[in-house]
Amino acid sequence: MNIKIITCVTGLLLNCAISIAAVANVFTSSAFAEGTNKTEPVNNDYSKQAIRQKLFHSGGQPMPAGLCPQTIYDTIVPLPQASNKTLDMSIIGIEQFIGANGIQTIEQLLNYLPIDYRTNFSLVEHTRATGESNLTWPRIVLFGADGKFLFNIGTKPDDPKYNLLDVGFLNERTGEWEFSAFDFSVAKPQLIRNDTSCAECHGNHNARPVWGTNLDWPGVFGDNIAQGLQGEALDAKHAERMNEIRAGEGGSPRFDFLLWHNQKLKRGAKRKIAHHVFGAELLLSNIAMGSATARGAFIRLQNTKPALYRQARLALLLAYYVKKGNSYLTAEDTAKLAAVAQAIGAKGITLVDLLQALGVDSNEAFSLATLAAIEPPQPDWSMGAGDLTDMLMLQVLDDVRRDNRGVDNLLVNRSVDKGIIDCPQTANTVSEIITFKMLHLFYLTGQEKYEISRVYYPLDIEDIYSRVFLPVSHQLITYLKQH
């Protein structure tokens, strides 16, 4: 796994003295004003539905590092059928399930969750949530294989919040996160929806989960206690307590729900997720929560101001390259970008400025490691070889290629030798890499990801800039400036 911390390169500020008339003229003629002068037929081959229709399973192609997909559409193993699920993983779905099945306790509900929630979990010694936790009675955070539904479960018997089940749910229709709680302290469990106190930690319109950035998960079992950003490494006390829980000596029936990898944990080791060919717990927790957060941000970007978003898509891509330090803006480029910023009501021409004008405040939406209303934002939250901005811009580029033939041709015609790490034959072009990453990050369900990851996991799935944007940087930047 190529692990690195992504840092932000300071972009250019909108400090150009441009008259309103000049801005209007530039915007009218600017290629950045995409969608104002022309439209092209939508290429539905890149849609989620079209991609899913092409999926097949081959059993995998053996390679030195393990099994590989034969093509970008190969899931290697059969995917579970949707009809087999017994629980609708939404807040309303769970509320209805509790009522219809007479569920009275958190322990009873846990037994009905999909299997990827039994395997994809973390233990938290020091919580910043409203409940209590400690070394003996850690909280259990269930993030599943796709991070779209989160559970925060108390195990401390005398915790006043012991019978409150905190949940976070990404609504994929709106892109909004909902943070609510199920109260099991009453005879008939009650749903407490959108408690206003949640906004203090999670944010408002750009609400998101709260979780440590890559290499720094304070309070979580497995976070390296050495100073600074450090890789996963169990402290001796965490390893000892986890081994007790694994052996059935946890002292709480809520631990019984968890499935553990067959490993005796020791100081300095990483805990591996059960039934996962790669399995590094904390890194995978960030990729799960990060991909869900980035998906929500993109849906909001599309929905909040759809017409302005379409006009600004090419400008967003260019501003992303500028943020990465990979593009120099001439005076003409700056004027064009400033015209787009003016048209959409942005305060400046940085990517952060443009996104904020379109409804995505990255200081709130991407700062998962901080409490929204209490701590200074840290929007460069990392998943290893990529951050949330990278994941958002992957989706913007995927969106652009669907109805911009020029961009689509660039991506289709840019061949790559090693598109997917350890599986060089799986993807042959940048366009295929985009489709592969969209599938494995956003389109597969949690239970589908669980089945695939038992035999295969793409180790560079979160590495977006160097795998997608860098190989086409010269051609794409030139296109963005000229069209």
C-alpha cells in the first residue's frame, strides 16, 4: 500500500481587477462556462446501471500477489442477490424492522445486521461522543464495508447512554448525512431523529462523520501511541484487552456480535479485519467512511445548484490541478477562471472557493478529524494515498466524461502499463481505471464488497491523483485551458 499524506498547495486568490462587463464577456466566450453554449449526447456506458450490467465473475486470474480481476468488470466471485437481505440499511428501514419484529434491545438488533458489520468495526477507548468509554468498556464503532451506515455502541453498563444506539446514515438521494439515535431504554424503542446537538460535532448542511485521519486515530484501539503521525500499531494494553474479548471474556454481550480474524494480537501489530484478504483495520475504516463522505459531497454538489455546477465543472478540474501544484495559470487563464467564479458567486478562484459557492464547504465537509463547531477545521483528512478532495474530483471527472467527448477521448486514448497495482492486465487505459475506481469505491454495496474482499482487494483504490489525473495531466490541462 502506497501510504502518504496529501498536503494542500496554496491556490491563487481572486484578486484580479476585472470589470463586470469584462467578466461577462470572458464568461460568455470561456470554455470553462461548460453547458452554456453546447450540449453533447450523454454516454450512458459510464452510468452505474450500465457498469453493473457488465459485471461478471471469473474466479480470478492468478498472479504473484494473488488473484486479479480479468477486466474492470470482473468481481471474481458471485455477488449476493439483493433479495437475500433481511434488513433495509436505512434509518427508516431499521425503525420499521424494530417495530415489525418486536426488537427490544440493542443486542437483539445487532444479530440481524449484515455480516460486514460483524467484521468491519473498531474499538474506542476515549470517545468524543456523548457516551462513556474506557479501556475495559470501549465503545464499538461499526462502519461496514462501505461506510454508509455507522453505529456507535456503548458497552459500559453504568453509562447513562448505554441503551442509546447512535447511528449515522448517508442518504444517497440527497447526499446528506443524518445523525440520529434509537432509544432502547423504553418498552417500545423510539427513534430520535436529527437531534440538534449532533451539529456541534458533525456539522450542519455539510455534516459528516467524526473519525481520525490516516496515521492518527486518537483514542482508538490500534492507534500508535508514539508521537506524530504513525502507522497502525497496537499498544500492549489494547492488544491484551482485545485478546480477552476475542476469547469471550469481554464481560458484555455486545462483544459477542463481533467476528475476529484468527490472530493473537500483540504489541506493535495491526489488527486485521476478519474475512478480508488485506485487512488493515484502521486504514480500511478511513477508506470506507471516506468514500461514503465523498459520495455524499458529490451528490450535494450536483443537487444544490445543478445549472451552476454544470457550468463550472471544467473550472473545478483546472482549479484541482492548480491546488495540486501541477498547473500554472497565465493572465488569460486567471481571467477565465475569475469569470466562472464571478458567475457562480465564488469569493475566489481556488478549488475551495468554487466548491463553497456550489454548496460544498470543504472546511466542514472534509474535516472528519475535528468537531465541527468546536475545533479548527482540518480539511486534508487522509485515507492513505488520497484525500477527500481527490475522491470528489474523481467523480467530477467521471461526470464530465459522460457528455464531453473531448475529455472522454483523452481518457480512453491514454494507455497505462500498470493501471491497477499487482494486476497490470485488469485496466489498460485511464478511462478504465476511472470506471474501476468508481465501481469499487461507490457502486458496490457493503455486502458485495465484503464478498469480493475475501479474495481480492485493490490496494491502490484510494490513490486517485497519481493513477488517474497525473497520467493525463498535460493533455487534460491543455484541453481545459483551450476549450
